[in-house]
Amino acid sequence: MGKHTKIVGPAGRFGARYGSTLRKKVALIERKMRAKHRCPRCDTLGSLRRVSIGVWTCKKCGYTFAGGAYTPRTELGRALLPEELKMMKRSKEKASSKAR
């Protein structure tokens, strides 16, 4: 890193342009994007890579999935995991079968 990029980090390439607030926001987003993420299938840390906007792939197991633009799991996506959705559907089916 350069001499004067302690706060903005990777956004230091913009120099004095675009304002400090925007450079800090870009730096935060890029740090999140380039951080080590865990694969949802094989649970390996650091093997997940961003292919394009919203597309993530694991280098170890080859699992490719859609996620967030800058992180593999978004806050909205964390609300309910696919396994939790399946469990909810099963419990609804059981409740409807008991009601019959």
C-alpha cells in the first residue's frame, strides 16, 4: 500500500478524487468482497471466489451459487437458510395432514 492510504486502503488508487467519504465506502466494500469466505457446501475457509456480480464458486468442491454482489451471503439471505425453509415446509405439510 502507498504511504497515505492507511484509512482508505484499496481505494487509495483514487488519490484526492471523489471525496473521502466515498473512498472510505469503496474501501469497506472491497475489503468485504476480498475477505476469506466459507463455502456453504464443503465448509472450507478461503476457497470461495467471486466469478462475477452475484456469482460465487468454490475452488475446492466446484460448487457455484448465486449470492450477493459483494459477499456470498446477504443479510436478507441470512434470515432463512435453505435448510430452514425445507423444515418450515415440512412442518406446514405435517400440520395440514393432521388437520385432515
